[in-house]
Amino acid sequence: MKVLVTGGAGYIGSTTAAELLRRGHEVVVLDSLVRGHRAAVPTGAAFVHGDIADRSVLVPILAEARFDALVHFAAFAYVGESMSEPAMYLDNNVARSLVLFREALSHGVRRIVFSSSCTVYGLPARLPLDESHPKAALSPYGASKIMCEQALRWFADATPDLSAVALRYFNAAGATEERGEDHDPETHLIPLAIDAAMGHSEPLVIFGDDYDTKDGTCLRDYVHILDLAEAHALSVEAGDHEGFHAYNVGAGRAYSVREVLAEIEAVSGRPVPFKVGPRREGDAPALFAGTELIRDRLGWRAKFSSLARIVSDAVRWHPQSSTASVDRGE
Ligand code: NAD
Ligand code: UDP
């Protein structure tokens, strides 16, 4: 199939673009590089430098390529930043996505896969989180994902041959040989803790150790980017899949912050210096996914998402790690 991948210069998008190519699809990446890296775009994918809402870029590529599918990653993705810059998030993640969706639909694209997030659920009323859990985002970022999901639901209702899939990722983590997490600023636990272990940053701050969990720190469901990439490929390839579908993509089990740090110490052979700080506003004590739906409908299950695999891949890839060898370019 011919697949347009927006945000394909980013962490998850570039890994998915590589997986789509590996499976024999033709891939065009559209990315403005506002937060991504040109060097992360896999060889074999065509690269178009532009914004998803720039019709002067978008319309010619849609008209020329006649894409079978759109996989839409491009967005801003920091909960904290969205609290201080809500308009920026609603503009980039919602308004610009609507331009993209509208143009894609009018150019005959009938498969759309959208990067959603478990943040759509807000604080969990029950665990594991299944897809029918009420949505109650606590941030403009989470709300932007709900709005795009809602738009896709309406588009699917109005376009009977459209398959629109929202993948609600839990904590994307890990790396491949060629690609890994390289955000600026970085806010995610695993790369920050590896940085601290390598002595390239201040000690990690654990956001609270007085939660009602086994060791007092928060529990999260870490899912390897290779597993995420496969979930996108299966969504693109699914037959008889018209309508709107939302699927959780997680490992289905949770690890505490302290367990993650212990695994990084075991893999890297270095202690992770840390301090315990106050709780971070909006953090749920525990989050993990129910994944029966995506397993039953798409045959997906996590294969690479053990904590040991995630951490060893992340440490091997990490820019400041003594074992990292990949030149990421800019
Ligand atoms: P990322 O920042 O690494 O990648 C996003 C890419 O989109 C970047 O390359 C950026 O340059 C590009 N982009 C942003 N706005 C654009 C625009 N208007 N036009 C063109 N390109 C644009 O982020 P990521 O961690 O790979 O996340 C990808 C997607 O997954 C995002 O939609 C994010 O909200 C979602 N998500 C991520 C996580 C996670 O744990 N990383 C969890 C849940 C959901
Ligand atoms: N966390 C932490 N210190 C940090 C970053 C994260 O203690 O510097 C904790 C955070 O409270 C959460 C977990 O690590 O419980 C994962 O956080 P991350 O920001 O990586 O992802 P999130 O769960 O917020 O999407």
C-alpha cells in the first residue's frame, strides 16, 4: 500500500515508517521537523518537509500519490507544555489535524490511523483501563486527542468505506538499532534516568514516593516502540475494518518508577542518582492497559515490551551511553 506518515521524523513515527517499509509498503513521510530529526526518517521513505496544514505542500502530494492510508503522528506531545500553551496545542494537534483529515478524505484516503494516548482517560476509575472507560482528559494535550478521535468518529459515520483507527498508546519506550527517544526537552522517565546514570544531567527527581503502590512510586505501562510500530502496521493492513475503532496499545502490566531505575542500574552497571521530589500534578498512581480488544480485532499482542528488553534497548541506543554508536545527524 501507499502510506502517508505524518510526524515520521519523530520517535514513534520514524520507527513505524521503517516497519511499514519492511513489510513492503511504499512510504512518504511528511514532517515540518519542528520537533523531529531528518536523520531519523528511514532510507527508502520519501521525505517531504512541510506542515500538515500547509495545503500548498499537502494537496500536490495527495493528488499525485493517491495514498491508500494515512498514519498521523504529527503533534506536540508534552502534557506540561500544553497546560501553559493550550492554544498552541489546540492549533497544532486539532486545527491542523482537521485540515489534514479533510484533504486526505477528499483525495480518496480511506484508511486513517491516528496517534491517540491513554491520557484521554484521565484518572482511572478502574484498572486495567479498557476502551470503554470514560474519557476525562486533564490537560489540553489529552483533550486534543479526544477531539481528534471524535472528529474521526464523525468522519467514519459520514464515509461508510472509511476505516479510522485511534491507537491509545500507553508509555512509548525502548529503541531499535537505528532509532530511539531524542526529544528536546526530554520529559520521559527512561531517557532522563539513563542521562542521570551516565552523569550527563542532574540527579533524576522521582515525582513522589508516597503513593498507595507497592513501593510508593507511580506504576506505568511501558510499551516498546517495535510493538507500537506493529500495531500501526496491522491497523493499516486490516481488512473488513470500516468504521471508527479505538484500541489501547500497552503491555498490559505496570512497573514502578523504582523498578525502572533498578533495571537501568542492572543493565548499565551504573547507579541512577535520584532525589525524591513532590508529586507531579495530574499523575495517576497507576495506569495500565487492557489490551483484549486489539488482540481480538487485529491479532496484536506485545512481543518486545518486557522491562528488561525496553531498558536494554534504550540504554544501548541512548546518545550519552558509552555503548551508543548511531549518529543521529541534527
Ligand atoms: P515526536 O515529537 O518525537 O514526533 C512528532 C513529530 O511530528 C516530530 O517529528 C515533529 O517534527 C512532527 N510535527 C509536529 N507538528 C507538526 C506539524 N504541524 N506538521 C508536520 N510535522 C509536525 O513525538 P512521539 O513521541 O514520536 O509521538 C508521536 C505521536 O504519538 C504524537 O501524536 C503523540 O501525541 C503520540 N503519543 C506519544 C506517546 C509517547 O509516549 N511518546 C504516548 C501517547 C501518544
Ligand atoms: N517520572 C518521574 N520523574 C521524572 C519523569 C517521570 O518520577 O523526571 C515518573 C512520572 O511521575 C510517571 C512515570 O515516571 O509516574 C512516567 O512518566 P513519563 O513522564 O515518562 O510518562 P507519563 O506517564 O507522564 O506519560
